[in-house]
Amino acid sequence: MLNKIELIGIVGMVDVKQVADTMVANFSMATNISYKDNGGNVFIETTWFSVAAVGSSLKVNDIDKLQKWLPVRVIGRLRTNKDGYRAQVVAHHLESLAGKFSEYESLQPEKV
């Protein structure tokens, strides 16, 4: 069985803490998809994700650079809480895309 998710989007709220010698980040992340309906109207759908990253995890190097509006790439797995209704992405790869792809620099998720 495979439990893998890869997201490219914009960071929302960020909470980074130092726990012992390890950096731990909990943050929200928005992804967008745009599409046209039959009438040619363009729609942008924004989906928000809750992400947890631990600095000692594999390839989580940019954890100390996290800030609101930063474009990032996250690879990890989905984990549900005990009631089974809310999912969180547990990141094992976190990469800043700032300055790498100009199309992500201008992305602004819709305000909720």
C-alpha cells in the first residue's frame, strides 16, 4: 500500500518551534487549480492543507526559512486524527521554491 502526497503551493500560517535540538513546524498550505466551465468562465479552486514537518526528518532542510506567502514543495504522507475526519500532511521533504519558478512567485491563494 502507498500513502504519498506531493504538493506545490503557498505557505499560510506558520508555527515553528525548537524542541530540544530539533525544529518542528506546523503550517497551513494552499494549492490552486484553475479551470473553465462550458461558458468560458475561469474558476480558481483553492484547497488548504495542514502540514507538520520535523527538522530531523529526511530532506527537511528549509524549515527555518518558512514564512507566509513562501512558495514550497512538500512530499509526505497523509495522517488522520483519532476521529478520522481531519487529515494532516506529515512532510518528509520540504523545499522552498522562492526564486526557482516565477509562476509560483505570483500565486496568491484566495482568502478564506
